[in-house]
Amino acid sequence: MPSAPLKNIRVLDLSRVFAMPFAGANLADLGAEVIKIDTCQAQFMDTTRTITGPFPDNQPGELWWEQGGTFQNLNRGKRSLTLDLRSDEAKAILKDLVRVSDVVLENFTPRVMARFGLDFKSLRAEKPDLIMVSNTGYGHSGPWSNFGAMASALEPTHGTGAFMGYMEAGPDGRLTEGQVPNKMGNSYSDFLASWTALGALMAALLRRARTGEGQWIDLAMYQTGTSVIGTGLLDFTFNGRRTLRIGNRHPVWSPHGVYPCQGHDQWAAIAVRNQDDWLALCQTMGNPMLAADARFADPIDRRQHQEELDEIIAAWTSVRTSYQVTTLLQEAGVPAGAVLTAKQVLTDPQHLERGYFETVHNPPEVGLRPKGYVGRGWKFSKSEASIKGPAPQLGEANDYVLGEILGIEPARLLALAADWTIGNTPEGGKAPGSVPLDEQVELGSITAYDTNYLAELPQV
Amino acid sequence: MPAGLLSGIRVLDLGSGISGPWCAKILADYGAEVIKVEHPGSGDDARRIGPFAADDPNPEKSLTFLYLNTNKKGITLDPSTPTGRKLLNQLLADADVLVENYPPAQSKELGLDYDTLSAINPQLVVTSITPFGQTGPYRDYQATDIVTYALSGLMYHSGDSDKEPLRNVLDQSFYVAGANAAAATQVALFARLTSGEGQYVDVSASECLGGHLVQPLPYYNYMGAIKGRRPVRGAGFDELMPARDGYVAPSVQGSQPWSTVAGLIGVPEMLDEKFSTGAGRIANGEELKELLIKGLSQWDRMPLFLASGEQRLVFGMAQDAGDLVNCPHLQARDFFVEVNHPVVGSAQYPGMAVRLPGETITDSQPAPLLGQHNSEVYGQQLGYSPENLVALRNNNVI
């Protein structure tokens, strides 16, 4: 019987939004008991509970704070304890809980944790071998440490825009390196932080098992984001180069890019690495004579004439689906792949065969159909890892955590409930408004929608 | 001296290019002893990837290789020869982890599949990193970074909505895969503490990237909506906008009122009540964008960024490689480490992805020259005599 690797680990997850909640969700998948520290005070709640959505059929329901699809993804398999950390009693409870936990995750700016008296130094006094990840924009040291951050503004700050951007027409009308920085978007900085936190935490857990020592992990997303572009930084240090914005082209290979396919906003990526790939591409396009064209003889010529070459390739791809282009070229050994939409990802044969999406059932009162949720990028041959359940309902573990784990008397629990420290509903919150999907298309926040989407998805 | 979290863990890095070496570098930075195993003569593919120091395409000067392989020892062997295999097996007997990123068919051919490896050392954790994983219809697909990024679903959301999807930065697919692999490898080491057994870890780069889709996926399976790339319309907040010396990312996010944002940018008309709500900024987007552009044209990036941080706003700024190398904040955090390499000389390299207060991290060992530690590892560790080392070299085993 395979066992979950982190089954004896207890994690207090004080974090909000994306980065650390997702790290916590992965720890729960691995069997850790992850207690999300929630709050009943609507204005202080995790915004993924309140405003991020998406809501089922775009309609926040009666229990709207349990329903957000992003919230469900990021908090699956956790327990929920509500505390109002502004009160001394709640802080004392949290400290009691730290004593019987292994890991704390948090992403407040440094001054907030210090104000709460919940910084690493204070918590280590309760639990000498504590492992704690403090995730911030700029870290707990250095002149910018108290600056707040959001991934969208952080991404260009940590250098992404220097190495990403569309090409622009130069003085001779031909495409040349672009001047305008761009972004990967999709909160890239947050997810780098999730993966980095998991790695650092595991290293700390391994050492704790060996020596009994704890560890504080000061995870600055600015620094993490910089560490993954080391090649670019060294190119400045050694060669004085500052940017590389060449769209979808490659510095050496050609052709290289995405090409339009049949359908609305459909594309396929093609990467020709060498002469074999080039001959196979020409052959597959039914245009073997292209290989004899002097403009495209070697990668240097092809890069110089890539605009002409791109038009020839686009003429071939645009009468095929992105999946057809992928299959035809892969059969010929040429790297190619459809640029999948989320809809296509949810139905992609590779994911279906590998069981990438795991079905989660919510209790009926939550008002969510069973759905597939994204799993992890790694499979173990022996250890068990899976989504353990839905995201927790607000305060569902109050009795378990406060009563069973901490042994707090029922009378005191009633008093805590009376002042909204613990509870199951938001104090002073109301369901977010819903923008009709047609309007969202108009605003550009979505590109299209299917009213019959359930029929498009695999059965769960 | 790297950190001491993984002291005593031995890793064989049979990776090439980015994903495997990045995984092993993360483990090395946490204190594991990493031996990089390269093919005699050719070595790691990254040795042939540009850019190169002084733009000299010399296999010891690849900047990607130099960055991804600090704090590792380097040996050469050819696992497809009997003697090379014998050396590898001797190393495996003492190793805790093997990391590799060959295509699935090739790792099997080279005898690097889990069945073969676990027969030699049942406690070994074997981590394979591939674009799509070891199973499924795409397992043997030819893939590069752009192809992996495309099929993961992430690329569709990168770039501008009125243009084609835009490739990520400097092969990010493989950094995401490597970071995931480092975490998963350590999970397997942690499981070994109780089970006493090693195991196989199958890492799929495209699945690692797919994890980033926690918004677009429920948009579809909760309400049938397809999220796309960022729209070009709007007032320009949370977008890259021109300032006097480059681009900045002004933002209305955070807990501060609109008046703080408008006041900082310094255009009095922006204080108009009609811009003070999100709906008002959308309704008056074009007018607001003009005012914003006018205001930002009076600012350089750094003073605006610092002023916004002090006023608890969350603005960003587009920094290039030179800005980052000279960043006072990163320097104050001791992010950069001095690395002295015998061929390219001494330079400041980016350091660890996290700061570990209390750990003494003094300097970094340079990436190994091809076969640099053959004598040390085969001679001192495995006990080969100087004569036998000569024999191995003469027969192109190492």
C-alpha cells in the first residue's frame, strides 16, 4: 500500500492569493495536514475566496465564498480554521498551534508579521525546530524589503521584459529586435515562487530529520525571478548585452515560431533545429524544392530570410488544424506543437492518458459540480500523491483544530464564535457582482465562450 | 561554501541542456554533493548553446553551462561502453539520486531506466525530466522549449491579444521543470527516510507548466469561457507603459486609494472623481491612458518605483540585465556570488533563488571543465590507480 510522503507533517498556511497557497495545496496532495488560516472578516479574507472567481456558470451562489474555481484549485485538500489575527487571543491560539506544527507558510509584507508579533523570531521561540517560508515581493532584507508586490508588476521588474517582446520593423522595413518589453503573464512570478518554496521546504525538512534544526526561508519573488535568467545576466557581465527581444525566433535555429492554423486564434509552434529537421519540414509541406532554394540553404540564410519563409510555412499551416500540423510534423521528426487553449488542455489526449486532471467532489451544499482539477507535474513510482479533497469550507475545522488539537473548552469556543473570531460565514461580506460573458468578451478578459461547455469536457 | 541543508546527499547529474542541470544545481546549492557525468569528447549540450563569454563559441565558455553547473564536480564516461558502464555502476552504488533528461527511448537504450538502476542500488532515487513524461501519446515527441510551452497551454496566454502568442523568456519551460524536479526528488528522499527504499520520479515539463493554469482552466470548466492574452485596450494600469528612460508598470492594486496613485503620477486631472473606481477607469479608459502617458513622461523608472514603494503602491519597472546586475537591492541581499573559473576568469554570478538566514554561503565553485574531476573521483573515490586512469583515457572511456 503506497503511503503519502508527508502524512505526518502539519502545515499552517497563513498565505493568500496564488504563490504560497499553491505550494500548500501541493503539500496537501503529498499527504500533509495543511490548515489554512482563514478569517470571517470579509475585508481581510483571501481574495481568491471573495473576488477572483470564476464562479459556476458565472453566477456566485449562496455560498459564494466557497465557490471560486481558482480558490478551489489553490486550496484543495486543506482544512480551514478562522482566526481574527487582530485580537491577542487569536494570536495566542496561533502560537499554541505553531507549537504542534512543523511548517508555517505566509506571504505578508515584513512589517505586518512583525506588527502581529508573528515573525520568524517570535514563532521560533514557540517551536525551536520550526520551518517557515516567508514569501514576499522583495524579501526580508535590503532597501526594498517593505515594498508590496503583485506578480503583474513584479515580472518586468525581475527582468522578464528584457528577454521577451515582439520584433519591430527596422529602418529597412525588415523585422528587427523589439524595443517594447512584454510579459509571460499568468502570474508567472507567483508560480516560480510556489515551485521554489516546495524545493526549499523539502531541503529544510530533510535537514530537520537529520539534525533537528529548523530553517527560515526568505523567499523574495524578485530574487527568485532573477535566478531563472542567469544566462541573460551573465551575457551582460561578460558581453555587455542587456536585452534580447526577438519574438518567437531563436538566436540560432530557423525557422522557429508560431504559425496560424484553422480556426479562431489557433496556432502551432514549429522549431527547426538542424538540417534534418529542415529537410523533413520541406518534405512534409509537400514542397521538397524549398530545400534547394538558396535563400533557405542553411540556418544563417534562413534567419536572414525568415519573413519570406514564415509566409510560405503559414500558407501551409493555415489550412490545417493546429493538431494536424503537430501530428504531421511530429511523424516526420520535426519539433512541433499546438498552442493549446485551456479548453484544449482539458481535453488533450496526453493529459487524459496520464490522468493529469483529478476529479474532486464538493459537498452538495457548496453548489459545485464534480470537476477535473490540475494535478502535479511529477509522478512517483511508490509514494502516493493525489488531490485529497475539495478546498475547505470556511472554518470547517474550527472544532477539530481548537477542540481536538488544542483542547479548548466548549464554553470558550462559544465566546470565540460570539465575537466572529471563529465562524462559517463572512462577516460583512456580499457576493461579488457578475459581469456577463458577452461583456467580458467585449472587454477582452475572455476571447469566447461555449454555452454547452459541459458536453465538450470529458466525463468526470 | 554552499548551504548545508542537503549535506551528505550524493547526486549524479546525467542531465544535459537546462532542465536536468538546473534541478541538480538547486540540489547542489542546498548542499548536496553533485557529480556531473558528461559524455567524453562532446559533453553537456549546453556547452554548445550560446551566448558564450566574449562571444567565443568554446565549450568551456557557454554562459548557460557556466551558470547551471556551479558547485558540481565534473567527470566523463560513456555509459554505452562496458568499462564506462562499470564506472557508472560503481558510482551508483554510493549515490542517493540520479537525475537525467534523455528522451524516454534513449534513457532505456542507455540502461538508465529505473529497473536497471534500482537493481544496482535499491535506495536510489531516479528522477527523469522530459517534455511530456514517460507515458502517453506524446512521450516520444520531439520537443524544444517553444513546443513544450505551446502544448502546456501556457503560451496561449503570453503576449498581446491582437498578435500571435509570444514565447517565454530564455527557455523558461525547462527552468520550471527543473525546479519542480528538485522539489519532487527531495520528496522521494523524504519518503525514503521511512520506507528505506528509493523510487522513480517521472517529471513532465508540460505538466509542470500546466499547473500555472489555475485561472484559465476553471474559467473553462466552471463557465465555458476561454481566457486569452492580455487585451490592448484599457487605461494602461498593470501594463508596461513608457516612462522617460524605459518602461514602467503602474498599478492600482493594493490597499491605497486612487488619490494616492493619481497624486504620485502627478497629473492633477487624474484626481477627477470619475477615475476613482475600477468601473470609472474602464469607462474612461482612453482619456485616462492619455493622462497617464503624460504623467509618466515626467518620470524616470527608478524614482517612480521607489516613490511608489514608499507610498505602499505596487508599481513595477522593466529592468534589463544591466539594471539587475547593478541592482542595489539584490546586492544588499548578497544575491550575487563571486565565481572564479579557470577559462573565463572571475565574475559575479546570480546566486540562490532563496535567502536562507543563518546559513553561511560564502562563494561558489565554478562549473567543471570537461572531465576536470576524473582523477579525483575515479582515483580517490573509486580507487583507480594512476596507470588505470591512463588506460581509461587512452581507450576513450573517460
